[in-house]
Amino acid sequence: MHSLFKLFRFIFLVSFFFISCEDDDYPTIQKETVIVYMVADNDLSDEAFDDINEMEYFFESKAGNLIVYIDSGEEAPRIIKVCPDQSDKIVSKTIITYPEQNSASPTVFRAVIDDIMESYPSESYGLILWSHATGWLPPANNTLKSFGLDENLEMDILNLEEAIPDKTFEYIMFDACLMGSVEVVYQLRYKAPYILASPTEILANGFPYSNIVTSLFDQNESIQQRLENIANEYMDYYMAQSGKYKSASISLIQTNALDELASKTSELLNSYSLQKWEYKQNIAQRLDLLESALAFDFEDFLANNYPDTAVVEVKQQLNNAVLYKEHTEAFLTINQIHKFCGLSCYIPQVEFEKLNNYYQKLSWSKDSGFNLLFAD
């Protein structure tokens, strides 16, 4: 897959000029740059522009660089540097304009990230991935989306792993549904020290950028504390809503604890093997609203299928990995959330042969012993 990025880059730059909000001539090395990668060539295009407008309203240019790649379908894909502005219009500077392209392609994703990092050198980077998503699930004819939806094109989570450069980002934040699964965070565990994501769906409003932009660049706080503050602000925003709009969950994951989580889970599953399809699924806490139940609370699944004493070490390591977790009482007033450990998981189901086969390609399946759940 790495050779994919060595292919001839046919993407040419229609415009490439360095213009900051202060119209300086050359980019200087900033302390921090936050990159927002928006795949909005779909039904979320209006929300994308609303979020950019919120960013402009509350962003302070001296804080660092806030760089957005936006593919909305309404205009050519482009990179913009967010500028402070309190109008209801988007006034941020366009830095690079691209021809029409598939923004859910891992090749395009990596090329855009490289262009931004070349244009805006920085001591540290954060990454926000903004679009439709359905966790680890593979792309499948518009019914399932791993990450990103560009018209009817989607990005596989394995391709996303390959596309994200190693040891580059201080954190990855998903403004996208269902990315707080143990399968996703484990697949991306070497890409950033922290991952902030939701184990449930995220409403179209997404993250309240008017509330979190300041926290993104808070020099008085550590990266972990900033992300915890953002998680708090996210939950406060949705807790203040009513009816179906009072729907949210969020988790902050420390990725260096995930290898040990997989190891402890593997010890458990190897010690107490279950016959294929013998495990209890229906009583585990469901966390998705997909047509078929595919995301369950990780800890609740284990608690319902293995002795309490055997699950203790997994729970302890889970607490080391999940630094912050919170949820509303229900999601869209339908799915009551009684159990919530901060990570979802898939429970193999006999009727989903293609999903089961794909699942076994994931790193989590192999390293955690979850592949034993598929065994004859």
C-alpha cells in the first residue's frame, strides 16, 4: 500500500500561493497547526460550511494555524486557512485549489495532508476527520461507509490507516459517526497518542466548533487536557438539547494502552473458548442505530459471556486506555444507553458472512483473539 503514494501525482495545483490572514509573504514555522479534512461532497455540505463559519467566528489567528480541506461538491475542492471573522460569510483565504477529485481516496487524502504540511510547517499537528462514517465497516454500495463519503465513494479503514502518516499527529479527532470502536482505534493506534471519537452515531450538527476552537489551541493545557475539555464541551452542548437532539457519546482513547488491552483480551478469549455462534449477543448493550445491530458495548459483551473474575484484568486495562467517556441517556430517544465503557465492538453474526470475512483482516481480530469467535 505504501507504494500507492509513490505513484505519479496527477493532481495538479490550479493555484498555490501562500497568503495568511495577515497577508504575509512566506509561511513561518508555527507552534501548532490543526488540520480539518472535510469530505462533504454529500448531504452534509451545508453543515460543513456552518462549521467553517463557526471556526472563523471564534478562532484567534495568533493561536496557530487552522487549516481546512473542504470538498463540498458545490465548489472545487480546496484548502483554506481559517481567518477570524464575525460575519455570516466564509472569508478565509483559499490556499490551494484542486480539480475535481475523490476526497475519499487514500491517495488524495495523503496528497492533501502532504500539501498542507509543506505549506504550513509546524512543531506539532492535530487532525480532525470530518464526514460520514460507520467505524470499521467496509464500503458497500452506499449502505455502509468506513470513513468519508464523496458522492458514492468511500474509504476503507485499512486504507485510512495506510494514508495517515506515522508519528505526525498529536491526536486524531473524528467528527464522524461510530469511530469510537475498539477495531478502529486499535487499527490506528500507531498514528497518534490520542483518539477522540464517538462509539455511537453523531448528529449532523457534529462538534460545536463555536465551543471547542479555543480549547484546540489552549497553550496553558496539555494535549490530553485539551481533548478532555473538548469532550466536556461536546457533551455539555448536547446535554443542553432536548428531545431527539439530546443524543451524544464521546470517548478519549490513549492509544499506547491498546496493545496491552488486546493482549489481556486474547488471554481471556483463549482461556474461555466458546463454540461458534454460542456467545450471547442480544443482551449486550447496542450502540448503533444501523438497520442491523453491528456495534455493541465492548465491556458489556465480555461481561455477558465470560466469568466476572476472568474479565477483571481486561476491565482494568480498558480503564487505562479510556481516559474520558460520557453519553446521554439515550440516542434519538430510541436506543437507551445503560452500559457504556467508552468503546464499541462487533459481535460476529452468522448471517453476515462477508462482514465476518472482512473483520478477520483487521489487526484487532488477530491480536485480541476475537478471531476465535469465528472458529468452528
